[in-house]
Amino acid sequence: MPFVIALIVIVLLLLCSALYVVPQQQAYIIERFGKFHKVQYAGLRMKIPFVDRIATKTNMRVSQLNVKLETKTLDNVFVTVVASTQFRVAPESVATAYYELQDPAGQLRSYMEDALRSAIPALTLDDAFARKDDVAADVQKTVGTEMSRFGFTVVKTLITAIDPSPQVKNAMDSINAAQREKEATRQRAEAQRIQIETQAAAEAEKTRLQGEGQANYRREIANGIVDQIKSLQAVGMNIADVNNVVLFNQYLDVMRSLSESRNAKTVVLPASTPGGYQDLYEQVTKAMLTASEVPSDAAAAASTAAASARQTDMAPRN
């Protein structure tokens, strides 16, 4: 009975040592008698106790490596380049990654630095800034090809910074400020040009409309004169009298327009009216003179009457 119990305990211990669990995103390399046997992935697994052993536990998650180096561009500007690359062990090459490469991060760093030192010096500073994504893609392709031989996959490579020296930065800031000021000046000049053109167009339109208005006004006056001539001819006036009447009416319209104008002016009237209406002009002038003399005569008569009344009052009474 004790022998059976001991046997059961031994079997249980052997079974416990034979069973193991591989976590998610990990891979175990199993060696048998010191030689590679197989790769076990996530799940409940079994090995032969004292025969098989777990040589290593490989992390299958993506890792990141940052690289910072100083190099020179094609136009002899020293820059500090900062790059980041993400890599992982290829699931089908876990054994190769373990047995072929001892320091994956160190090897990857060397490849990255070599690729960057080959790419950046072939570009000017402006091209390096403008094409940094293309440079990162080329570096990823080059490094990925080399690392694939060791069972690693380069997932993504980014150039996160290209920093020139402080002196170069100050010079670039000055150039950018000058370019921005130049662009601002150009935009202000363009806005001023547009404003001048708009004002000129508005003035031209205003002049055109004024000209059209004057033309329409003169056209209406001409039409009115024609209608007036036709009306006078219809009542039996001869053409000479009609012309005189029309000319006199125009004369009166001009005088009325001058009198209604707000501008201060002195108007010298001619001694005769157009159309030969001299008698009418003389009668109007005489009437105006007569109207101005009547108040003077009335005032003289009133003064004489007042004097006589005072003399009568001063005479002695009987």
C-alpha cells in the first residue's frame, strides 16, 4: 500500500512537471537533450520531464528602439537625427531569432545608424526636411531586409526629428521671417491694387451713369421742344413766331434755374430778351421801377400833411 501511494505521488509530480502553460504573445523554445526540438505557442503544453527543457521564453510583442545620431547633409549642415523603429520576432522564425542573433536591439541599432548615415548626406537640409518620410521608408526597407535574415520583422520606421545646430536654426528663422514679411507685403500691395481698381471702376460707372442721365435729360428737353413747336403750329402760328416763343421760354427756364441754385452768384442780365421781346422786357422793368417809386411818394405826402397839422395847432385861437 505505501508503495502504491508513493507511485501515485511520483506520477503526479512527473505529470505536473510535464505540463506547462504558454502565455499569450509568447513562444517557448523546447530543447531535447540540448538540441532544438520545437517551438510551443500560447496554450497548455506538455514536455517529457528530464528529457525536454524550456530553452527560452520569447516575447512576441512589438518592441521599439530609438536611435539618435549626428550627421552632415549635402550642403554641409550638421544635424541631429532622431529615428524610431518598431520590430518584433517573426512567428515562423522564433528559433532563428534565438539561435542566430544574440543582441537584436544592438544589431538593429547598428543597421539603423548605418542606413541613416548613408541617406541623410545625400540630401540638402531642405530636402531632408521635405523628404524625411521617404528617407524613413528607405531605411525601413534596408534594415528590414537585413533583420529578416535573423528572424525579425521591422514593422515601422519613423524619423521623428531633424535638428540643425542653433546657429543654423537662427539663420533659418531669419529667412522664414523675411519670407513671411515679403508675402505680407505682396498681399497688402495686391489688396491695395484691388481697392484702386474697384474705385476706378466705380468712378467710371458713376461717370457713365451721369452721362447717360444728362443725355436722357437733353433728349427729353428736345422732345419737349418738338412737342411745343407742334402745339404752337397747330394753333396757326408761323414758324418765326414759334421759334421766338420757344427761345423765350428757354431763356426763362435758364433764369429760373440760376435763381434756384444754392451757389452764391451775380447774374448780369442782357438789355433785351431773346426772340425780339424787347417791349415785354421794357414793360416788366418799368413796372418794377414804378412799384419802387410808389412808397416814396406816399411817404412824402404823409410828411406834408403832418407839417400842416402842426402849424394849425400852433395858430392862436379866438
